[in-house]
Amino acid sequence: NRRVSHDGVTKKKEQLYKINHLAQEFYHYILTKHERGEEARSYLTKRGITEKAITIFKLGFAPSHPNSLFLFLTEKKGFTTAELEEAGLIIRVQGSVIKDRFRDRIMFPLTDQRGNVVGFSGRLLQESPTIAKYVNTPETRIYHKGDLLYGLDLAKEAIRKTATAILVEGEFDVIQGKIHGIDNIVAIKGTALTDSQILTLHRFTEKVSICLDQ
């Protein structure tokens, strides 16, 4: 029974990885190839984000249409509403209306150490006093905010090589560091450094330089 249960959990996790990977490809295509991503591309250029960095970090854009990702993943890829809910990619409004969780946002795929896409962070393109600047995937079977270090899958070898990790707050900090040749850099995604993140870093180095905002 334990073996069956374990295999069932593993299959559900693999399904979530697959859904998130396809969502990442969708968002990346919209940003880099579609006219709906033009404004976001312009914004990233003004922030000094290069095309190479967009490719390396698989950045994307979630269009403002209320359910473009939902339609892509259900009608074209055959996933169910329940599966997309479990992945945290859609929300229900008033119980029945389905909307994409991420809309009109620059998308940062969140990956584990092995490069699996476990969730997303979406930054609002047009800032608003009433809407949160950043929205993250909610806690799921594969995404736990307190465990994740943004950019670790890309930085872990450089951290081992230099025996040092540079710890910053957010996604843009990591990307800008990478652009300027700093490879041993990861982000805690906010201002809270958790025990789990410390233990994760300890697998790669005993020296951490903390470079948080302010």
C-alpha cells in the first residue's frame, strides 16, 4: 500500500511539473514572439534585461486576457480544470467563473535545484495602487515558498566553485547579477530568510554574502 501511495504521489508531482513546463513555454512564447508581449519586451529592455537573459531565465509574459493560459492548457493540451487548479494556475471567481491567476504580468518561472518548474512569480506590468505588484503560485505539492531559492539551479555550480553564495532579495537582482558576470547569486524572494533556505545553501557552501535591499 505504501508503494502504491508513493507512486501515486510521484505521478501527481510529475503531472504538475509537466503542466508548469508547458505554462512556462506559453508565457515565454507570448513574451518573445507574440505582439501581446511587445510592451513587456520594451519594459524589460528599459530595465537592462538582455535577450540572452530572457532566454536563460525563461522569462515570459501573461497577457491580460482572462483565461488565455486556461484555454491553451485545456483545449490544446488536454488538461482538466482540476489539474490546473492543483497547479495554482487558475482561480475561481464567485465559484464558477474561471480565470488565469496571472494576467498582465511579467512571468518568472520558479525552479527547483534540478530545473523542474515548480511555480511562478508574476510582476505587474502596469503598477497599480490597488493590485499587488507581485503574485506567486500558492503552496502546492511541488511549490513551497520557504524552501525555494530563485536561480539556484543556474548558480549551484558557481557557488561550489567559488565556495560563496551571494544572497539577494528578488528575481531582477539575480538576473542583473548574471548579466554582469556574477554567477553565484540566488534570491530569497522577499525579506524573510528561512531555516530551509539556509540548509539548502549549506549543501553547497558555508559562506554567504547577504546583499538585501536597504
